[in-house]
Amino acid sequence: MPLLAIVALAGISYAFRLAGPLLRGRVRLTKSADGLIAAATGVLLMSLAATQALTQGHGFAGWARPAGVAVAGLLAVRKAPFPVIVIAAAATTALLRLLGVS
Amino acid sequence: MSALPATTPRSTLLRDVSLICLADGIVGASLGAISVAGGLPWWVPVVMSLLVFAGGAQFAVTSVVLAGGSPVAAVAAGALLNTRLAPYGFTVAGITSQNWWTRLAGAQITTDESVAFALRETDESQARRAFWTCGGLLYAGWNVSVVLGVLAGTAIKNTAAFGLDATFPAVLLALALPTITDRRTRVASGAGAAIAVALTPVLPAGLPVLTALAGLVATISPRRRKGGED
């Protein structure tokens, strides 16, 4: 991961953040643009979560990890606090591995 | 139902912000630990946290890179996730508009959390206080926790035994679920996730996630029908 990539992402992110304060009063985001951004965020996060949970390299990650992530998903749906979700995911996966499930 | 108080007491604000900082701190520590355990140099998560300061994007970038994806694919995924910061910027523009340096500094601490805290207040000076308190403390807390995570990740050799690899997708899932509230976005996210997983064995790392955006077609096409609404 080169430093240049981090700086590029930082620059792009900062530009997104500063657009509002700089353009305030002159430009308004349309409702459909807002909606599309929200939808793209959901799609991207879900597909990242799914690939990270299920795959390792180009293959299957094994059962322990997706099991931990599934527990996290259940807790998230039930609106559990963030630390509980994160720790439950790690604990479930660790426990399964301790029991010999890879 | 009685009217809600227009302002949040200072102690309540500090308590709520501390809880958010603690929660994000655990996430930040996890990010730092996984990054170095996955083989990235220690400064990558540290510098990225200082400059990018956006948890979701940092997780996205790191997971693409750790999966062997190219930096370009990683930056593209992170940048796409951060497009949501633009509408946030418009939302809090009035709060940071006193002078040029509050605009510049305020922009860097514009995050899901600081905007949410600002929106909670009805009075503008209270909203300003909530935004700067949350954004400032979160910036400090996030960066400290990432450094602590890096130290822990360097010390713990076998992170798989602790299930730390499950925390990454768990965080992404917990971030994603509240954003997919309507049926159309659910369909798009489900389709996108299926596409990404199906293409992972055949495409170079990082690309499957970007092709998942094809799932967005599911959100757009119904609108083309006359009078289509959800």
C-alpha cells in the first residue's frame, strides 16, 4: 500500500467533505443524488462484508469466520451496541476454531 | 407526549460522545491490529487514520489491500464509500461557517457520528457545540486506538486464533445494515453481495466488490417506469 494511495484517498475524501461548506447557498444536492449515494454505500458495504466473510484469496474462508459474522449480523439487526457486535464476532470465530472448526 | 428538551445538557453530551468514542475505539484497535497482522507496515493504518479519518472507508481499503487487490481498486472502493461525506458537508455547512479555518478543520471531522450529534440539536449554538465536541474527541480517540491496535497486532502473532479476522466483515455488516432500510436497497445490496462473492474466484482482488455496484441497477430501473415510486 503506497503512501501515494493513502494521500490520494485522503484528498478525495477531504474534497467531498469540503464541497458543502464551500458551495453552500450556490449548489444543492438533488434528492435522487442523495438517494443514489445512500444506495451505493449500502451495496458496497454489504458486498465487502460478504466477500470478507466468505472468501480468503480466491477460495472459501472456512466455516468459523462466516459463523462469527452471522452472529454479528443477528446482533446488528437487534440493534446491539457496536462493541458487543465486534467482540461477539471474534469470540464466536475463536471458539469454533478452538473446537477444531476451521 | 411532552415536548422534547431543545438542548442536551453538557454532561449528557459528554457521556454520549464518550460511549461513541469507546465503541469506535474498539473498532479502530481492531483495524490497527488486523492491518499489521496481515503484513502491512505499522505506518499504513496510522497515517491513513490521521489523513482519511473515515472508519468505513479505511476498513474497505484495508480489506481490499489485504486480499491482494491493487491500490487503485482499494482507493476507488474507499472513495465511493466516502461520497456520502458530501451530503454531510452540506448538512453541517452552517455550523462551521464562522471563518475559513473552522471550515477547513470542521471538514476533516465531518463523519457519520459528528453529523448525527449535530442533527440531534435544534438550537444552532448547541448543534455547533455537539459537532465540535463529538468530532474533536472522536478524531483523538480514533487515532489513539489505531496506534494501540497496531501495538497489539505486533505483539499478538496468531490473530486467527482470537477470531480477529471475523471482526472486519462484522464491522462492515454492522455499518451496512442501518443504511439498507427500504426494499429496493435491500434487493440491490443482496444482488451486489452475491455478484461479488460469485466473482471472487475468477476476478483479481478488489474488482468483485466494484462490480457489485451493478446491483444498483435494481434501485434505478423501477424509477424509469412511469410514476415509479417506493
